[in-house]
Amino acid sequence: MSTMTRVAAAASIILMPAAVGVGDQLRMRADTVEASGTGLDRATAELAAVHAHAGTYAVASWVFYAAALLTIPMTIALWRLAVARSRRWALAGATLGALAAVGQFAHLMGEFAMTQVFAGSADPVAAARISLEWDQNALSNALIVPYLVGVLLAPAVQAVALRRARVVPLWAMIAVLAGSAVMVVGGSSPAGSAAWTVLLVAGFVPAAATAVRGGLARGNTVPAAAAPVPA
């Protein structure tokens, strides 16, 4: 495997969570409102906020799009790093990573693209009503499930797989698990999203370093002297 391929794979491991974190911060700057009252009032206020910060929201959309693309090589790289010595956990992490990739594209279409269209409507109240109907639709809710399951759980399972394969130290796995727990418990917020990003980037740095050193070759993920952990 060429040096350029290894570096690109390593970069995806770090850049994917970084892109999600940056995109989420930009999104919150654009669509956060202090609205009360009915759902229609709040939906109208959110669309007005997005319209007022259209540039920021558009940048957030494209950053999330980049994150969705980066999820694909990241998932493959983490699977290759762990599969030789932690097959079941590596497969579980790859499956959840695939859900995260597919789910992010659904999220981009159902959340970012639709919101931008609604925010530019000449009749914001009517657009807010349609937005609420979209949010309450069973299929639209089902389409968001892979995004939530994949993005929230894939990093944690991948970190466990990497640790069991002796690719990353214990502290790195704990950092990723802690970041995942912060997001699962606290949801998306300025502080929570920032903590998730920092913890995941830090926790995946050792895996990225191993990828650069050639660990992506199956069966060569750890030094020969390291004792493997059963899958």
C-alpha cells in the first residue's frame, strides 16, 4: 500500500469527527432560536433564523457533506486495522460505520437540503407547516435512524475493536467511549459537540498513526511481540 494511500486513510480517521464537530457548531450558530409556544411558532422561527444566516448554514451543510464522504474511507481503515485480531468487533464497527455513512446522506437531504429550501420560501408559515409534517412523517423518521445509530455508536465500537486488536492504548479507547457517552447523554449542544470532537480526535490519533506506519495491511496491525486479544 502506497504512502499516499496510508496518509489519506489516516487523515480520514481524524478529519471525519473534526468535520462533524465543526459542521455542528456552524449549524447551531445558524438555526438556534429562543422560541416558545406552539410547534408552528418554533418551526417558523427556526426557518427565519436559517434564512438570516443562510451563508453559515450552507457552509455547515457542505462540511457535513465532507464528513459523510470521509466516513467511508475511515470505516474501511478502522476495519482493516482491527480485523486481523478482533474480527467480530471489527465487523460490528464496520457495519455501524456503514450505517453512519448511509445515514449521513439521508440526514443531509432530509435536514439540511430541505431546511434550506423551506427557509427560502416566500410563505414562511406555510413552509413551517410542511416542515412539521415532514418531521412527523413515519418514513422520514425511519430514515434518520441509521444516522443516529451509526454516528452515536460506530466510534465506540470501533474504538473497542482497535483496543482489543492492540492497535490503540487504553486511554485512547476510553477517550472515544467518553466522547460517545457525552453525545448520547447530552445530545448536540455547543459544549457537548465540542467535547465529542476533541475526545474522538484525540482517541483516534493512535489509530491514524498506526495507519501511516503501515498497519492497514491485514495481519500487520501490531508488533509481533504484542499478545492478541481474542475476538
